[in-house]
Amino acid sequence: MALIASLFRDHAFLRIGWTNWAAVIPGRVYRSNHPLPFRLRLAARRFGIRTVFNLRGAAPNPSTALSEGEAARLGLTHLPMAFESRGAPHRERILRFHELYERAEFPILLHCKSGADRAGLAAGLVILFEGGTAAEAARQLSLRFLHIALSPTGILDALFRLYAADGEGRKPFIAWVREDYDEDRLRANFRPWRVFTFLNDRLLRRE
């Protein structure tokens, strides 16, 4: 049964009372952890959600099966858009996300598993898509959302720092991604702290 598998195999029992919910752009863009069906119903009713971005991608997962089914029942668009939490964000995935974002019906919900890392990356990208600053984008990756910047997931923060140093004030973010963004440079310049790597990957076992 998908619900039992979601609750225990995908740790959704931890998400029954904890949503990691926040408004990225009030009335337009929201973020959370992976919503259980009743949470998705509440979000659609309260915030008018019309499009759901699943940042875990299209890989088979009991929680995804549940949220896809509930989205279909509610008449919502459900879009798989995979991002990594521990790798340099891929140029083509950022450009694809921008393309989907530009065509989406709003309000939208961005979610990954815990709502900490990939949701923070996507929320920061949205802020830059809308003309915000790299500093504003970086605030979407914070301990308030359980993001640990000194662990391997901190490479997501490094994307915003790289844009601030290399392109901000000179090129719009998407033009910089398309023309100048260097994934190899980002990887080469980022080093996580071992103690926080152990905390994030071994103790917390984050996806």
C-alpha cells in the first residue's frame, strides 16, 4: 500500500505535523517538504495552489505516487523537476526549470523530501528569475529550513555566491547561466566540512 510505504519507507510519518512551509513570493510561490495528500488538499484550498513542482524528479517513490494521484484529483498540474542536493546544479536543469516556471499556472508549490536543500535551491532560483539579488536567493538556503551549509549540500549556496561574484550587476541571472556559468569551477572551489558531512549524510541520512 502506497500510504504505508510512504509513511515508513519514505519517512512521511515525520511530515505529518511538520511541513517546512514558507512563502517565497506571497500569493505566487510557496515551498515545503513532500506533502502528504491531505496537506496538498489544504494547500490547494488555502493558498490556491495550481502547479506542484516535485524537485525529487520522476523516479518511482510511494510519496510521489500519492501526491501525483492527489494532484490529479484536485485538477493540479504536477511537474517532476529533478535537482541534486549534493552536486553542482546543472546548467541544463536550471534552464529547464526556468522554462517550466515561465509557463506555469500560479500559485505554485516547490517541494523536495524535507524542504531543506532542493526546495531552497529552487526557491532561490525563483527569486533570481524574478529579478532579486543573490543575497536574497541565498537566504532560501538557511538553517531555518534545516539546510546545513557546511555539509555537501552547501554547494547549492556556492551557486549563488558564484553569481554574486561573477555576474551580478553585469548580466541577468539566466543570461549568466546560459553564457558564463561554470559547473566545474563551482565543484573545484567547494569543500564541505567533514563533521557536517557526517551529521548530514550519516546521522540525519538526508536525501
